[in-house]
Amino acid sequence: MFFGFASRLAGLYAAIFAMNGVHLPFFPLWLKAKDLGAGEIGMVLAVPMIVRLLAVPAATRLVDRRGSLREAIVIATLLSVAGYVVLASASGLVGIVLAFAAASLVFTPIMPLVEAYALKGLTARGRAYGPVRLWGSAAFVLGSLIAGIAADVIAARHLIWLIVLGTALIALSAARLEPLGTEPPHLRDGAPAPTLLRSRAFIAIVMAASLVQASHATYYGFSVLAWRTQGYDGMTIAALWGLGVAAEIVLFALQGRLPAFLTPAMLLMLGAAGGALRWTAMAFDPPAIVLPLLQLLHAATFGASHLGAQMFLLRAVPARQGATAQGYLAVTMGLVMAATTALSGLLYAAYGAASYAAMALAAIAGGVCALIANRPRQIATI
């Protein structure tokens, strides 16, 4: 049904990722139009990474205690619209940092809350996660395309309003979400929930997902620069990126048909193996004919590792701790990605494409963590 649970959730994923596709290229351009220098822009872009360390765990724990996922998502999206409207009117480094911090305070918890809502609601309805989540990936490509076109026709100082519009679409989509059934009071108020951070399996899975995802740091940050240096035109680069996202979408679409032996930990190990192969090959400046094949490995390096982490949380974490678990995953992944991104910048400046070798090592480390989590004794500890 077009207006069913899954369709409305898919619309929210699409709105979030389309906005991200616009935000990534547009926001730095707007900051530059506000007369901020490169160093100041870097400071502003670091704000969400800092704010999420406090905002995400606090929000997800509160929501788990109150059992109000949908309500929290709606409130956070509405406050995000207000936050970005205030940001649009801000000026000067201090004013922009304060406004962006306030907007990030309510925006950064949205994705972990949506993931918790999705896993709980889709499971209750017997629906697979991947075929719904893929609409986010597809919308990201569309958002990036819109960003590229709009950047040529809209003055940079007005680009912020496209981001505000994207945030408003997220709020409208959130308002259409169906309510989730609440847990009976005796389940919420009975025995205390186990502490996730005492579970070796949970910690191992979170670290595995974080390391495999962080192994994309050089690719995300420097692949376009490297390919430009090698003479590839913008259309070719866009096609390569689009091929990677398309591979990810196909995997999400086929989630319900994946063989039973692909457990969550096995999916993460598959992502790690794909990362070891993909980034090792990239370290040797492969010829153009090989790049499409390497891009198809995005289905493993991103898609399989993302599915593996989400499916583990679904199967092993108590429903009443779903949002809290998503918060821990989001914060850990953000920290590891930030550290790896900083390291990749130093390595790329010193060694060029050979810096991908470090990303292969990060993926392998993630695979080791997934292997640890795959032990039956570890999984039973949650």
C-alpha cells in the first residue's frame, strides 16, 4: 500500500538522504559565501561531530525510557527546521557556530532514532529492512544531482534555503509516520535492561561496523581528487560513484533473499573482505577498466557491513534498548570515521593513492572484530 507503514518510512529515508545529498556540497559553499575562511569552515563542519557525542546518547536513552520513538522523531525534525532557519540568518563565525550547534543538537539524533523505529516497526509487520532503506540511497543520488544543477543557477548566499527546504521535507515525512505499539508497562518497568556496554558481542559488532565503514575515509575524501588528477572527467567520476550506490541498492533490495548462512557477523566479515580487496587494489592506481569492478564492491564494503550491523542490533538487542544501541553505534562510528578521515588526509598528502593500504588494514581489523562477535558464546552474552 502506498500509504502503508513501509511506504511512509521509505519516504522519510528518501527525505533524509536527499537532504544529505544537498547538504554535503552546498553547505561549505554557503559558508564561503558568508566570508568564512578555509580554517573557519573546517571549524564549523566539525560542530556536528562534537555535538553528537552528547546529543545522540542523551536522546536515544531518553526515548528508550519513555517508549516514544515516533514522537521523538517528529519533535526532532520540527526543531531541526527551526534550527536551520535560525542558521540561515546567522552571520559571523561565532553566530554561525552557535546556530549550527543548536541545529545539530536536534538533527544528529534523528537518524539513530529512525533506524530504531524502522527495525522495530518493520519486524512487527514481517517486512525486511533493506528494501525500505534502499530508497534513502537512491534519494542521495538524486539530491546530489539537484545540488550539482542548482549550484550553477542559485547564488551561493541563498543555498542555505535549499537545505532548509530539505529539512522541512524531512519534518513532513516524519509527521506521516504511523505510531508504533508501546511495550506493556510490566515489560518497561520490570527487571532492568542489560547493560549493552558490558556485552563483548555488542562492542565487537559496533567496532567491526565502525572500522569497516571508516575504511571508506580515503575514498570519500580523496577519490574525486585522485581521479581528476588522473584525467577522468566529471561525468566519468559521477558514473563511478553512481555505480557504487547502485550496487548498494541492489543488495538492500535482495536482503530478504540472502542465504541463511549470511548471519549479521558474516555480513560484516564479507564487508571487511570486500574492503581488504577493494582498498588494496586502489592503492596500486588501477587502470580505468578495473574501476567499475572495484566500485561494485561497495555493495560489500558499505551495504553488507551496514546490513550486518543493523541485523545484529535487531536480533541481539532487546527492543526496549533499540534506540540506545543505535546511539552507541552512531557515536562510535562517528568517532572512528573522524579519526580515520584525519589520518587519511595526512597519508594521502604524503603517499597519494598508496594511502588506501591503510584503509585495507582498517577493514581487516573490522573483520577480526566481526569474527570475535561471531562466536556463539559471545552472541549469547547480550
